[in-house]
Amino acid sequence: MADSIPTLTQFNLAEGDDGYLLEIGGSDGSVLRVAASAEQIDAIIEALDALLSDEDDAIDEPGDDAD
């Protein structure tokens, strides 16, 4: 069986001279630090927006009694 996946406990985004620094920490105490370009940050934002928009659409689908 695969090891369990740690839960997100930390997320930091800082702007630097050459782009951005992402720090992502897990419940197991590990921290991943990666450099990212502005284009990569835009891609992350777009992916999150699309995912969240899909979830909102699923909640508001026709047939709900909210009308």
C-alpha cells in the first residue's frame, strides 16, 4: 500500500527578482520550495479557477430546488 499523503499545512508565495518562490508544507513537517515564473503562477491560478468553477457549476446544476 502507498504511503499516506500529508495534509497541506503551509502555503507561502513570495515575489523575487527573477520570479516567485513557492513554499508548500505538509503535516509530516516536509517543506517543498520551488521557483516559479510569472507564467507558471498564471497557469496555477487558471487551473484552480477552472477547478473551482466546475465545482460551482455542479452545485448550481438544473434540477436543484433553489429556483
